[in-house]
Amino acid sequence: MKQRRLFMARLSGVVGVALAASSVSAIRAHAAVNDRDAMAVAERMRQLALEQGDRGYGAAVIKDRRVVAASPSRVITRGDPTAHAETEAVRDAARALGTTDLSGCILYSTSRACPMCEAAAYWGNIDGMIFGAGLTDAGAPQLHRC
């Protein structure tokens, strides 16, 4: 719960909304986000990763213009080579939504997803991926790169 409150406090600074509650439903209930807001959340997660001594990557999962989950890279802090920001955000989104079917979700990340992260998005049925400050549309996740 403490980590969720910390995440929400940091998220509120990015998208300019006050999130007083500490539940996933509060994240979903805040003001709708556009592409720039979603990328700002991913960028804040990148900054958080750097502050925590990890690699500079961040990601957010958006559904129905609401933030479902967001994550910094946790490769170094967790000692887990699979804890890339995108994969962590997909995992967090599945937990938050209570399903492994993330249809209707878009994955925003600070850089193009690596093959592992793209595969995670594919298996989660993520509809599309957008990366970088230029909001580059990477399309639907594919397995052909793996």
C-alpha cells in the first residue's frame, strides 16, 4: 500500500491531478489522459528509475484514456533481468484489472519496446504501443521480432 500511495503521489505531479485515495480505482477515476499525458507518466517513471539507481526507462498502460498502471525499470533494483519498465507495467496492469486479457489497452514507453517486452504486450493482448517523446506509433505488438 505504501508503494501505491507513493506512486499515486508522484503520478499526480505528472498529470496535474490530485489523487487522494490509494487504490487502483482512484487511478482509473482521475481525469482522462491524452497521448501527451500518457507519455508524461511514462517519462516520470523513467525519471523515477534513474532516481532509484536503475536504468532510464519508464512505461504506462492506458485503457479508456485512464492510467491503469505505470512502472519504472526495476532491472537493477530487483536484480531481475526481466524487470523492464514495459514488462513491469504489463504485469501491474494485469493485476490492477484482474485479468490477463489487456484488450483495449495501449502501452506507452520512453523507448521502443525490446523483443521481450513486445512479446509480453502481445501475450497480454495489448492493442498498440507508442514510444518516445515524438509519440511514435509502433502498432500492435508482434512476435516476429522474438
